[in-house]
Amino acid sequence: MGSYLRGVLREKKVAGLESERQAFMRGKSSSRYKLENILQTVEKNNSLINRITGDMEAFKSRAQYDNDKNMLNPVLLDGVTGSNPQLIGKKLNEMN
């Protein structure tokens, strides 16, 4: 094989390796962007979970329960007897 042919083959190999390197760098950049996006989403979700957890703890600390651990509904409206949620909801809708 002549030196010219070896040089051409070497240049093709170098060009092929350079192309692979560029493809790898594009993939790496894309993966880094996706990771950052996923981490931001996880951070937002964790923040939401923490706020909801705080709200649930506050609600549970203020909720009233009967002896059987059933949650009481202490809403009282004029014209509604009892604490049936359906009757209370109907009355509230009438008030609007």
C-alpha cells in the first residue's frame, strides 16, 4: 500500500472519530439539559408535597373527631338541621 493511500485512510479514520466525538458531545449536552429539567421538576414537586403536607397537618390538628375517630362536620347553617354534607351543600348553593 502506498503512503498516499495510507494517508487517505488515516484521514478518513480521523474524520470518523471526530464525527463520533461531536455526536457524543451533542448527546452529552442533551442529556445534561434533560437532567437539569428533571431535577427542576423534582424540586418543584418536593416543594408542592411539603406545602400539601403542611396543610394536611394543620387541617388534622384542627379537625374534630367523635369517639369512633370519624371526622365531625361542625358547619352550622340557619335553616339546616343536622350535619349532612349534602343538605349543607344544597343550602350553600341556594345562598349563591
